[in-house]
Amino acid sequence: MAEETEDLRAFREELRAWLDQNCPQSMRDGRNDEASICWGGKNWQFDSEDQRTWLERCVTKGYTVPTWPVEYGGAGFDRDQDKIYHEEMARIGARYPLRSFGIWMLGPALLYFGSREQKLHYLPPIARGEVRWCQGYSEPGAGSDLASLQTRCEDEGDHWLINGQKIWTSYADKSDWIFALVRTDRDAPKHKGISFVLIDMASEGVSTRPIKLISGKSPFCETFLDNVRIPKEQVVGEVNRGWDVAKYLLTHEREMISAGGGVMGSGRALGAVLADSETGLSDPVLRADAMRAEVNGLAMALTLERYKDQAEAGQGAGDASAMLKYMGTELNKQRLEVLMAAAGADALTWEDDRAPSWLRAKANSIEGGTSEVMLSIISKRVLGLPG
């Protein structure tokens, strides 16, 4: 690893001093799980005054989206500065001030495909946590074969008229807006004639219905679009070229999901968890499984760092994001299996988050593209194997 320059050392010292002074103690518990995330949005209820304070302080510095340009609510950090930011956050166990699909997925797509007017209109509210977004991709008849989607978007002259249904729309019942794929040319080949649109969830004709999961939670919803009118300027990119936006966004979604397999974002080390259990450290098989999961997690974290460096150099992950997504999914499931085994019968309760997280992780191999689809992409487009 290259030695830090004098400028970067000064940057680190300044950032460290700011974090030490401004991050509330209750926000330094190392938690970045689903239950502790600040999602933001018009109807968000803060868990505590400290959570509100932490978000507000970070918003003023652009730290909710540190790599975004300052004019869109970010801090304008380059790759090296962003890496230091994450290292210093981890040093004190700071929670991320804001997490959302607007940050993870829509933001990058708008930065790349959006008009300047769209960026100025939509990005700053995302950075401030004022608007919560959900994703409208999958449909009852279009999951892994996403390009088969049938939600219609018809040109009505001065507006678009949308009819159709989306499914597995995470947190649609809590979101303010949805970014969606719709079919604007029904006669074009299935990968053509698709557009990427932005829809206000408060629009007349939009309704949602939660889908209950085996874990007992309901992050997923069905979303119904019945004669929904949207302005013409709410198409991102070119009309009928939404598949380009969709593929770009999916790359970021897969990288986001894959990050769950990196040990740096997964909470306490497994060794510490085993030490707290009655039989963990004395069980050689469990000890070996934990060590294997930790080493694989560290390797995954370093791989993610390498791809981030390539992205900074203008070489996106592209089809390799399928490899990252597949491995991140498998490593997350592997880690949770070890946690369940270490707790034994005590894990088979709903008293803490172990069993729900273990059950929830099964969906990782479906969302963002199934593991089977990821392996197909890897074999054909990464390894170049014959069909």
C-alpha cells in the first residue's frame, strides 16, 4: 500500500477531529444493520435526537454522499479521500448517517444519465434525506428475465400514462418516489422500447400492498400503477433506451449487495462471537468455519477495494459485478450460518436479530439477479466460456 501524501495525512487529521467532535456517542456502536439505518424520507421517524443530530451535521459537510459533487449535496471526495472517510468512520464505529436506494442506485444512474436539471432537482433532496426512493423493476411475469416487463407507458401528448404492476418493490409502502422501468414501445424487441421513469408515489393511481416473508418482516411490496400520469421530463436518459440505464443501475445494486460479504461491513468478528458462546472456541469444526468465513470476508473486502480503484480509473466493474454479487451473497449466508451454529438452540428464537437475518439472507441469492443468472453471466461474459 502506497504511503499517504502530506495532503492526505492532513485531510485524515482534519476529518478525524471533526468526527471525534461531532459524532454522538450513541451513534458509535458500530451498527449499520437494517434496524439501525436512517432511511430518511418525508415520513421518517428518527430513533433518537442523536440520530437526527448526526444526520444534520453530516448533511452540512456532504458526508451522506461523500463522493458526489458539492453542487448536488456531496463532499466532492476523490477515491483516496473516500477511502479515508470510511476508515475513520470505522475507527470510531460510527453509524452511516443515511442509507437509501436513492444513494446506492438512483444517484449513480442520475449522475451518469440524468440531465443537469434532473440532477439539481432530485439529487440534493436525496443527499439531505428528504426523499426516500424505491425500485420498480420486477413484475409478476418479469423477474430474472427482466426485459420481458409489460408495464405500459403511453405517450398522451403533454404527459405519460402508465398502467401495470411491479413486485418485490422493497419499502414501497414507506417510500416517497419510485424509479421504474416501463415499456414505451410495445412493438420493439424486448430489450428495446423500455424507458426509465421517475414516479411520485403520491400520484393518483399508485397503490402498494406488503408481502409478508418467512422472517416475519415485510420489506417487499406489490406496487400497482393504474392510469398514473407523469410529466414528460420524468424520463431519465433517452426514451426507449431505458435498458442502458437499467444495466448501469443493476451494476451498482449488485455491488451494494456484494458489500454484505465483506468483513468490514459485517459487525463483530466471528472470533469474538465464538468466544462469547459456550462451545464456540472449543468446537474445532465451528472454529474452522468461522476462520474460513473471516478470511473469505477479508479477501472479498480487498477485492471490492480493487474494483473501486478500477472504477476511479475509469474502468467500471461491468459484468464482473455479477461475480461480486454472487460471492458477496454466498459469503453473507456463510457468515450467518456460523453465527446460527455458534448460538445453537438459543438462535432459534425471535428475541434478537440472528434468526430473522439468517432467513432474510436467503433472499440475497434472488434479489438483484438470481445466483444462477450471475453464474451464467460470469461464465459467458467474464470467463468467455462457450454457450
